[in-house]
Amino acid sequence: MTPNITTSPAQLVTMATRLTVLGLLLSVVCGFWIWRQRVPPCHTPVAYKIGQLDPRFYLDDRAVYKALRQAERLWETAAGRNLFVQTSTAPLTVNFVFDERQNATQAQQRLLPQLQQAEATHASLAQSYLTWRRTYEEQHLHYTTAQEAHRARLQAYNAEVDQWNAQGGAPLSAQQTLAAERSSLEADQSQLRALTQEIREIRHTLQMLEEQDKTLITTYTRKVRSYNWLSRSQRQFHKGEFNGTDITIYQFRGPEDLLLVLAHELGHALGLKHVADEEAVMHEFLSEQDLDPLTLTAADLQALTAACGPR
């Protein structure tokens, strides 16, 4: 037996009201969707906030926001409109994740001044070596000349002594002359011995400089290999990434490089794709850009216009 179901006038009014409200809501949603399709890209600023910030980057929120504002202005100046806004409730989060990329970069940064110091020390050692080498050569020449002169005088003295002895002895005046010459020869011999010791000490100094430079070059070569290995190991990495909801920064070399990485990822947040120009901010790899100062290239501006519409 089928029950007899009746609907009261009040219930009909309620149902009609609900249908009307539902229709209005659907109209609003459809209207909003249509409006969104017609609104030019970049019309609404991209809201972001800072999320994870590993302390090993040696940055604080203030420094990061400063760099982000600089990166914002790069795009906003070109677009002629406000493209970004920082707010604690933003859906887009900027994170700094420390891994082997930044660890290798910091290792390089520690090595670089050591290499520069080693190069300066090597140059200083080389200069000292040349100075001491010239001194050695001069003193050695002086010694050789003085020694030859001493031998000649000694031979002349001995020959004169032999001559007087053959004649039965020298007169008093000749004896006095010979005695003075003998004293002079002994003084020369003493100076030659002192000069020999000086040359020996100079030679020791040269050997010491050679050993120091050899040790320095060995250490320098080892550090250069480490530095180059760190450079090669990073070529396969990207410095940051944008996955649609988060910007993650993995590596940068300094304030100027950080600005480049942030500008690149903020460009992705605006909808910009990679460009072919290797000097462009939006090139896939961040290595050939001019950071002093960082500017947008024609390829960047074309990508900005394609993503956000004309200025």
C-alpha cells in the first residue's frame, strides 16, 4: 500500500527559497569564474611569507625580507604595478633549506680567502727568493773576486819572501814592508772567512725559502683541487625551486646572488617560464647573469609581458 504524501504550502515556500539561494550562489560562482578568466594575469598581488629558515644560512627574517623586497621591485618596476605583498597569512611560503649545495658553497667561501692568501704568500716568497738570490750572486762574485786578488797578493808576497831568503835575508826596510803586507793578507783572509760564512747563511736562507714555497705549493694545489671539485659538484644543482605553493632556496653565494635566486623564483610565482638568454634572470641556470647591478634583460621583459600582459 503506497502512503499518501502531501506537501504543505509552507514547505513549498521553503523549497523555493532554497532553490533560489542555490541558484544565486551558482550564479555568483559562475560569474566569479568568468571574471577570473577575463582579469589580466598579475592583477592580484602574489602574497607570500617566510617559512623555514635554517640558521646555517646565517640570515634572519629581516635580511630575507629586505632581499625579497629588492627582488619584488625588479619585477614591479618593469610591470608598473604592485605584484607582491608580504603577509603572515599568505599561501605562498619562502623556505631556506640547507643541504649539500649550500654546505659546498660555504666550504668554497672558506677556501677562497685561503687560496688568495696562499697566492699572496707565494708571491712574497718568490720576491724574497729573488732578492736573496741577487744578494747571493753579488756576494759570491765579490768573494770570488776578493779571493783571486788575495791569491795573487799572497803569491807575490811568497815570491818576494823567497827572493830575499835566497839573498840571505831582507834589509830592515824590506822586512817592514813584508810585515805590513803579511798583516794585510791576514786581514783579507779573515774577511774572506766572514764572507764565506755570510754566503753560507744566504744559501741556507734560499734553501729555507725553497722549502717553504714547496710546502705552500703542495698545500695550495690540494686546496685548489678541493675548490674545483666543489665547483664541479654544484653544476648539476639548481639554487632554488618553485613548486606552485612554496619557494625553496637551497644555495646562494652572497647578497647579490641571493637577490638573483629570489628574483628568479618570484618570476616563476608570477607564471614566468625559463628563457633561452643565459644572462637573463629567468634563464634555467643562474651563473652567467651580471649581478652588478642585477637587471632584467629583454628576454625577461618579454616573458613578463607574456605572463602578466602589457604594462
